[in-house]
Amino acid sequence: MAMKPRIDGNRMNLKDEVVSINRVTKVVKGGKNMSFAALVIVGDPAEGVVGYGSGKAKEVPQAIRKGIESAKKNLIRVHLTETSIPHQVLGGFGAGSVLLKPAPEGTGIIAGKTVRAVMTAAGIQNVLTKSLGSANPHNVIKATFDALSQLRDKAEVAALRGKSVDEL
């Protein structure tokens, strides 16, 4: 498989949203060691670019900062129609799967907290979603990204089938 081109997040107007913060405790001989794990979504709605990352640190703000840095490293470009997605798609990761359906203008984002964060960051305004299976935010986000990476625009499908866009 060909390497997809890296998207440079530094030149974009990226907005970040914290999806979940988890307090983690490690029990050691001297007591308990607390740390925090943050799951962060970054995206530029105007560009249709979105990414996720997780960061771990002793304090919450540091964990969030690390999450944002990590998210900037794995940005993906999402194929969109004007305000929705081109077609229905089912993405999965582990036991979780996420169904994304295109919706007409004015529907808004019908989604749970985790999937909604990804949709708003990607700049998708009208979409119906259903999260199936796992409710773990990490798995739900990875399943959503799997679904988004499966989206194809008309020109791409036409090229795969060896036809012109008008023939489809």
C-alpha cells in the first residue's frame, strides 16, 4: 500500500477538543502513583482534516498538551459533499463499530459525545451516526476514523471503475 502524504498540522487552523480524561492509579510499594490519560481530537472544519491522539502525564494540562501533539501527527483528510458525507459507511475497531449515514441539509449531527467531537472537528454538519458494540471512547474513535478513511468521493470511484464521473 502506498504511503499517504503527511498532512502538516502546523499550517492549519486546528481546533482541539478533549474527549475523555482518565485518572490512572499505579499501586507501588510506597503507596499509589496517580497519573492522567487524555484522549484528544484535533481538526480543521474548513479543510476537512481531523486527527486523534492520547497523552499521559502526571497533570491534566500536560496530558492534554501531549494528546494534541500526538493528534497532529496522525491527521487524515475526509472526503465530504457540501455539508455531509458522500455515502453510508460502517467502520470497526475491536468490538466497537460506528455507522455513518449521510443526512439532508438542516439535520445537524445526530451522534453520541465521542463521535460528535470527531464530526464537528472534521467539518461535517449533517450526519446520522450509530455507535454499535463497545462504548469505550478509544475504540469508538478508532472505529469512527476507520469509517472516515473508507469514504470515497465520486471522482475516486470513477477512477477505480475506469469510467468518467458523468457515467456513475
